[in-house]
Amino acid sequence: MLTDSLIQSILPATRPIKKADGGGLNICVLPGGRREWRLSYRFAHKQKSITGGDYPAMSIDRARVWREEMKAVLSAGNDPADIKRQKKHKDQAERTTFRQLAQEWMIAKRPGWSDRYAGVIERRLEADILPTIGKLSVRSILPRNMLDALKTIEDRGSIEMAHRVRAYCSEIFRFGIPDGRVLTDPCRDLGTAMRKRAKVTHRSKIPIKELPRFYAALNADTGSRLSHLALRWTILTMVRTTETRHAQWSEFEGLGGPAPLWRIPADRMKMRVEHLVPLPPQAVALLREIKELNVYGKYGNERFGQYLFPVIGNQGDTISSNRMLVLLQRLGVGDKATVHGFRSIASTVLNETGLFKADWIELQLAHVPGGVRAVYNAARYLPHRRHMLEWWADYLDKAEQASAAIAIEKATPAKPNVGALEWFQSSW
């Protein structure tokens, strides 16, 4: 049996030195001089070993008590290593606060987020959740705790925000489940106890049948040509406003060939995934006009000349987010249309034709699929989408051609010529 004097007399060596006390209990002297207790045992026909505490913090008498405790675990048919692991996870979970877990979740998810989206989530958690439950152990948080925190958001009238914050918190809790720190998501069943979301209102858009009238107003407008071109480009390519605003000449390829392409880098996309836009001939023609208008590019201004729609003095060196919206207001449709609404128009028209698959349309809109489809469907459908965008460009051309009839109608009301408009309305 071991004694204190015997343990203290063991000098460290280049390799660990073990001395037995009996019953599988050993003291192990490590090369660095640290002395730790170990227990050797057999479980499920396998030789195994677990570590206890360090000597002398764990005395010989306490080590022997620990040995008997572990033997009791074995007698009950359990593996002491599993019990130790579970206790470790439990202790870790009890020490892990919601704030710590939220920070880990943010770090893990951050590469897939835009700076703006990450900032929104961080601000919402800091403002509404962390002051209330941030210091609590993740295992101690009950559905009641979460509901009280979310009710505070609801009480100031932010019902939609309360549901969003609940979704963030739910993700955080589920993030901690795989490693055992979290046993269940306390946000899972809160939906029925929260106030109902307001009915979803979609982005305002011009009725499809009114497209010719929109083009008639656009062609009659004498405002900034830069705004006109930016709006036309956005409608034609089915992209978001921000993707148009920050478009750069370096992103285009093959403009002189049969397959011109706009390659938008991932860091400029909402979903942080590179987006490819096949360009129809109308888009290439529009690019030539845009380039001709870009005086900064003509005179070698590297800072402003890199953009399709540069503006000196604007914070982003490009046209503002309101520029195209102001144009819609000036055209008299600002009360019933947004720039984003043209994406909805394109989706509706293309889906109703029956000519194009939903996957092609969704991909062109830069909607990233979720679930199993996201894993198995990595196709870009470039040839199909090129054909689709050419069809969409031709469709817009027909709408603009129909607008000429409206212009004639306004100029000569006594002899209204609406044949083209009627044809367009019935052509989709």
C-alpha cells in the first residue's frame, strides 16, 4: 500500500511512473512532476482507465474512497468513464451562461452572414435578451423565463420582433444540444403563448397589366438618366436594389461573346453566396449606355469609375438606396410600387408562363434553398436561366412597345389607340 512518504519519494522521469495501491488504484508521477490518481478496471471485456484528482489535493484516504465509489458504479453495470463524462458535461453546462453560448453561436454562424445581418442580431440580443437571462446557466433557463423576456418586447408593440428574437434564441439553445450543454430548447413551444404576428404584407408592386403605362410614364420622365438606367437594369436582371447600386465593371465577363455574364461576389449578396446573372442582349446594350454615361470611367478615375452608377458625395460612392424609389414616386406609382416589387412581378410572370421551372426562377432571384434541396441541388442552370432572362427581356420590350399606344392615346384622346395595350394585357 502507498504512503505519503513513498509517493513523495518518487522522482519524475522522462516517462510517467506508476505505483499501485491495490484494487486497481495507482499513483502516476508525470514527467513534469504532477502526481495524479488513476484507476484501472475492466468493462465490457475491455481494459480501461480513468483519472481522479491530483495528489496531495486528493489524499490517499480520499483516493481509496473514490476507488470504492467507482467499484460501486461498476457493480451497478455502469462504466465509470461514462459517469465521469456525464458529470463533466453537467458541470460544464451548469457553468455555461446564455451569454457565453450566444457568443459561441455568433462566432460559428458569422461567416455565413452579412455585416448588416450580424449587427441586427447582436443589437437585438444585447437590447432585449442578454440583460434578462444573459447571466443565467443555459440549463437553468425555463420556458417561463424566455416568455417573460419576450413579453417585454411585445409590450412595446414589437410583435414581429419578439417572434424574430424567439427564433434567434431557439437557434442558440439548439446549438448547445449536440455537446450536451443544453438538454432541450425552452423556446420550442412558446409560439402559442405569444401574440400573433400581423398578417404578412408583400412589397407593393405595379399590377402586371399596368406595365405599359409604367413604361409610358418612364419614357416621358425628364429626370436623371442615371436613375432611369439603374431602375431599368434592376428590372431587367431581377436583382435586388443593393446589388445594382454597388455593381462594378470588374464583375462582368464575356460581354463581347455569346454568353455574357454578371458574376456578383458572395460578400455583396444577401445570402453570402456568389450569384451569376446571365445577360440577355438587352442588358448588354444597356451596359453600353451606362458606360457611356460614366464620365469617371472615361477619365480614369479609379475610385468612382469602377462602379456602374457612381455618385460623388454619397456615402457609398454610388447612387443612394432611395434614388430609384424617388423616381417611382415622380412617375406617380410610388404609392403602389417599390423597386423590390418588380422582382415579384418577374416571378409571377415567369411562373405563370409554365415555360420555366421554379428552381430556375428562384435561383435567378438569388433565393437559396434550404434543407435537403440545399445539399443535393447545387446546379446553376445557366443555359436555362439565360433562355429565361432573354424571354423576360423580350417580355419587357413588348410592354414598352405597348406603351407607345398609351402615349398616342394621351396625345390624341379623341382617337384612342389602345390596341397594343389590350394585346399586351392578354399576352401573358
